[in-house]
Amino acid sequence: MALPKLTPEQRQAALAKAAEIRTARAKLLSEVKAGALSLEQLLDRDDDVAKRIKVSQALRALPGIGTVKAAQLMAQADVDEARRLGGLGAQQRRKLIEAVGS
């Protein structure tokens, strides 16, 4: 399927919207990194910005968790590496919160 042709104004609007969303996502992850927002609070958020964050990215934002530890936690909670926060089931959320807490 071919992408639709966008006018220069539509293209600029789409680029601005994408930049705004990236900035909001980065701000949210920096709050997690600073400890102002816990993983449980992040999972409980109902906005599109939080729902579209990859689980691995959210875990790596937590203090003391790097790439390897995040992968181990995701495997322990049966979460696919490409999964986003909005696509997690209740059991996966519970398992992730328990794994991070221990």
C-alpha cells in the first residue's frame, strides 16, 4: 500500500506532532529515571504517550536496570521484547511489578 501524498503543510504538522510526542515520552521516562514515577504508576497511566512506550524502554529507565536485567525481567514475566505498555495483560503487569520489586 502506497503512502498518501502529503502537502508541505500536512507534512510539517505531522513532523511537529511526532516531535511533541517524542518529547512527552522522554519527559515521562525521565520522571521514571529520577524516581518521581514508579513502574506501577507508569503502568496505571491511561494516556497514549504511556501506552506507546516499549516495556524494555520503561524498565531501562528504572534506576539500576540495564539492558540485560530488563531482558531477564521481561522473560520472567513472559513479555515479548517488542511489547508496548498498552499491550500488556493484567498478569504480565502483575509479574513485572513483582519482579521489579524483588
